[in-house]
Amino acid sequence: MPTIESVIEAVDHLKPISDIAGKVLSLLDDPDCGVSDLSDIIRHEPALTANLLKLANSAYYGLPGKINDAKQAVVYLGMSQVVDLVLLVSCSGHFSGAHEGYGLEAGELWKGAVSGAIMAGDLARIKGLKQCSLIFTGALLRDIGKVVLDQHTHSAAEKIMHRVVTQSITFAEAERQVLGFDHIQVGAMVADKWHFPDSLQCIIKYYHTPLKAKGCFSEASIVHLADAMCRKMEIGMGVDSPSYPEDERVALSLGLDDSRIQGVTISARKWSVSMCFLIWNRCQGSWRFYD
């Protein structure tokens, strides 16, 4: 079984998100950030700028004219949308490949991450919350701990699933019993190691148990709800997915009725069919968009 020291070492060796993504994340807590601040960060990274412009000019957004530079993209799409797109581009590599410890084929963890982020962002906008990009990012990275813990979970899969079935507990609880820690705790370690804003660390730590969250209750609750919606839609389903119950008190506390939640679900289903630029293809060791 792994030791906490070996997990910490694995966290230390996990490739951090790019410097650009880190700088963009730092803007989430800066109320004085403006269009120029964001576009100045992006334009110094040619590859990122190219991918951003391809996204901005895609049929999904249907903008009236061609977007030619980062600042124009921020103006037309808005800062929140551009931050979300930058983080999508920057974080994709961490979710590549299969994650056998969780029964996830290649691309499934990424699909669940992006779908949850899209729905969380939509729910945040419906609620009129200011930090939509923070919530989007929390949903996108909510299962980053699985990337680190996958090999250990894989080797102990039978023991973990036996406890899930015989004790009627969640997969995370079974992980703690068998391994000594779970992917949620490891995800919080990653968030701390990468110096995420405190509010983002809080979301990653408490999205499964938002009623226990102090300082990020609304944000963690929205990510919890988006995660539950992914399971209902069978997006990014792993062996652990059926073990997590949806806490109905969360939706009630947010004041979100079934019609609003259903509207977000319908939008997400349309996205899953038509949003070609969010479907990645592994090709010769690099990532590219489908055209």
C-alpha cells in the first residue's frame, strides 16, 4: 500500500499547470483586473493564443467577424469566457490517457471534467455569482487527485470495490480505509502545492461535501450539483461514480428548481454533440483540436 510520503512525492512530480494558466488563475482573485491585463498575459504565449483564436472563431460562438488577436477575443467574448477557454487549453494534458484505477478509458476523465465545468459555469451565471470562472475552474480540476492516485487505486481495486459493495459506502470512503487517504484529499494537496487561490482549494476539497464547506459553500455546492448532473447524464462515468449520492439539500439551498437545472442539462447535451473544439485527439504525443 502507498505511504503518505510516496503520495506527496507523486504530487511533487506532477507537472504543474503552465505559468500562463497560473497567472490567469491569480487574476480570479483580483477585482481590479481588466481586459488589457488578461490579453497581455495571453499574447506572450503564441501557441495558447493560436488555440484561443481558433476557439473564438469557431461556429459555436457565431461571432459576426473574425477575431484576430487576444485582446479582441477578450472584448468580444468577455473576460470570464476567455479565462475559461485558457484554462481548458492549459489543463487538458493532465487528464489524458486512461485511468484504470477508476475504470475510465482514455479521454473519459477529461470529458467529465469539461462537462462538469461547463455546467457549473452555467449554474453560477444563473445564480448571478461573480466568480463564475473560479467555479468553472473548480469543476474542471475537481478530480485532479485521481490523476495522482490512479496507480495505487488500480492495484487495490478489488479491496476498494469490495468495501463499497459490502459496507454501502462511497468509493472515497473505501479509498481512505484501504489506502489511508482518498483522491479528494490528494486533490487538495495538489491545489495547495500549485498555490491555487484559497477559494479554489476550498472548492476542490469540499465539492463532495459542500455543506461542510466554510468560505466556499455556494461555489462548492454548484460544483457538487454539476458533478451529480454529469453522473445522471453518464458523462465520464467510472467505477466510483454510482457510489456518490446527490445531496438534495444542496440544490434546495441554492434555490435552483428542476426547470433551471433541466435547462442547463439540455444545453450540455447540445454541447456534447456540437462542440467539436472541445473534443481532443491524441496524435503523435501532442494534443490538437478536431476540425
